[in-house]
Amino acid sequence: MAQAAFEFSPLVPTALPAALPGTTPAAAATATLDACGFAIGWDHAHHRVTPPLAHLNDHNPVGQGWAAGRAAFGERRLRTTAAVRQWLALRLRAWQDGAVFEDQQVNPAFLARIDVPQCPVTRAPLLLATGGSDDATVVRLNTAAAYAAGNLAVLSQQAAQAWGPGDWAAAQAQAVALADSGGRHLGLDAAAWQRLVVLASFATPLPHAQAALLPLRVLPPNRVRVINPVQALQVMLTLQFSQAGYARRLLGLSALVPGSEARQAFQIFMHTLLARRLAVGPQPTPQQLRQAMEDTWGDVLVQRRWQRLASRLGAADCELLLQRASQRGLVVGGGRWLSADAATDGWALAAPAQADGVRRQSPLVAGRRPAAAQATAAGVPPALVARPGSARRRGSQKAASCAGLTDCSSRQ
């Protein structure tokens, strides 16, 4: 459905553009984008948070929304927390980048839940707004997808800068080069680059054979979705040793593995993982155990035996095994199985994620149902969606895209 562009009043709150017949896709994109900017400024005013100076002019939708909100709310304000400030900053960043922001699930409460004490890539403690390389920032793991639940993780500024434009193939090539030659690139060593590549791969649709080759050098942080079935199986099996009672669960999982050869490969692989788990000690802290299991995947023998198992399972086999394991209560660590549509709900991917099935493993999420309602595109073809340039970052009101979303919401 097309939308018409309209003028925002800097003094009076304005509704989103109404749909008018005959509106061109380009005009609809501009109207949607301006509505997003206005809503971001309005919410800044509602929380009494001043937007960056570059956006505080009468020709900028953010500035217009902020001025209108100040006039409407006066001294009234909503509670402002660190998560709210992060949400507002992330929304603004998404708007500047012309990226989709899914506002049904990504809110201040969600951003507070995905916070982590240390960067999953560098493993350094994360800080808050010190201006240093260890400051926490929220990034998209798949930059072709929206700022949406399951596609966001908290990294250090150093890791986020290394990820940069989000070229997964280039990052993988860099990890391989450093593994062969040693040294560092952009402040990260080979192990950190490997963790960055694997972390990003969780939200990147990959061919089954390619995803099966990746060692699990990092476990997915809270609320990150693993959309490649074979990697979701990796996560589920690795997390079996994070809770007591794994012997009973492994018997149940073995019975679900299709075929005698695959079942034998499964048993050998899990015994190899068990030996590495026992070597960690009887009572490691959760963080020590997590890192130890991640480092286990640097073992050549572990990787070789995983390849033997993965080569005997197709994507459909992994999908079915995960679904049945979830139904029987054999998935631990907070992970749960989701359908393909639910796993990428709100991601605004140009094409459907893998047709052979999509999975989500969220190690710290349990018993939550994904939001069903999502904003839909306003009939704007992807090729016609305008992308902002450097002028957007200087506060220009040139057209950028929210890909048809009726509102933008974010955090940093």
C-alpha cells in the first residue's frame, strides 16, 4: 500500500502519512522515512533526551518530532534508563543508515536482556560510554537484515569496527589468513576473528555443507537466533554438558539420530566432547564452562569427529532432530526450536531464509513466545528504496528507507 509524503509541523504532533491512490513508490519511501525520523524525535522528547545537535534543525524530521514532542509533553516525561537511551540511539542509527528497525520486539526491555558482561569476540569486559575500544555497542550480525530480535548482539567497539560493513566472506577470509600467518588485524587475533565469523554466521543463511564446516568457536549470546539447522544442532549438542543429567539426555538424543552410521558417529563425537568437558574440572563457573566448551572446538579431533557426524546428516535431518529433541525436553541451556518464518520474523530479508529449515537457539531464553504482529512493507519495491549517504549523518532530510515500516525503534 502506497503512502503520501506530507509536511511535519515542528509544533504539533502529526500522525503517520495516510495512504493515497497514485502515490509513487519513491514518494512512499520518503514519507515512511520521514515518519520514522519524526517518531524518533518525538520519543526523544517524551523521555527528555536531547538528540544529537546535527538533527536539531527545523528541516530535519528528528528535530521536527523533538520540537513537537517538547510542545506536547512540557515537563512530563517517561522514565529514562540506560536501556532507553540505548534504544533511542539505536533507532537513530538505523534511521541514518536507512535500515529497517523492527519495533514490536526490539524495545528497551529487550536490549537490557541482551546485555553481556564481556564481548563474545574479544572476551574483554565491556564498559559503558568511556570512549574506548571496550565500550559496549549493539550490532547487526546480518547487515542485510533488519535491526530485529535474533539479529542483534552486544560487542565491543573494537569488534564492531572489525565487523564494519558486515562482509561475512571477507571476515572469513581474514580469519583463515591470520590462522595461517599469525599476527593481528584491526586489533583482533586469529581466534577473535574466528569467533566473529561464527557469531555472524548464526544469522547468515548459508548452504548446509558450508555451515557444517564451521567450528563452534563461540556460543550464541542471549536472544541470538541460529538460522542454519546444522549449526543449531552444534549448539544444542555442545550445551548438553552445561547441565546435570546429560547421560540420560544423550541416550534419548542417540535414539533420534537417523541411521546406524550417523548414530555411531554421534556417539563417538559426544564421547569426545564429554572428555573435554571433564577436563575442565568438577565445578567451573558458568563463564569458565562456556569458554572452555567454545575452546574445545579448536581441537582438531573434535572438529574431525563433528565433520564425520555432519556429513551423515542433511539439513532436513538436523531440523527434524532438533524439533523432536525440543518436544522431548532434551534441549538445555534455554534454547528452543522455531519454524523458519518465526526465526526470521521481522528481519525484512530480501529472500526467504534457507528453504530447508531455519532454527533458533537462544541459550538464555526459555518459555517465551515470539511476537506475532510485525509491521509490513508499504508496497515499496526494494530496488526503489532510497539509501542515505553522508548527508544523512550531517542531519539532512534526504530520503532514506525504513523499508515500509510505519515506525522506527532502536537502541545503541
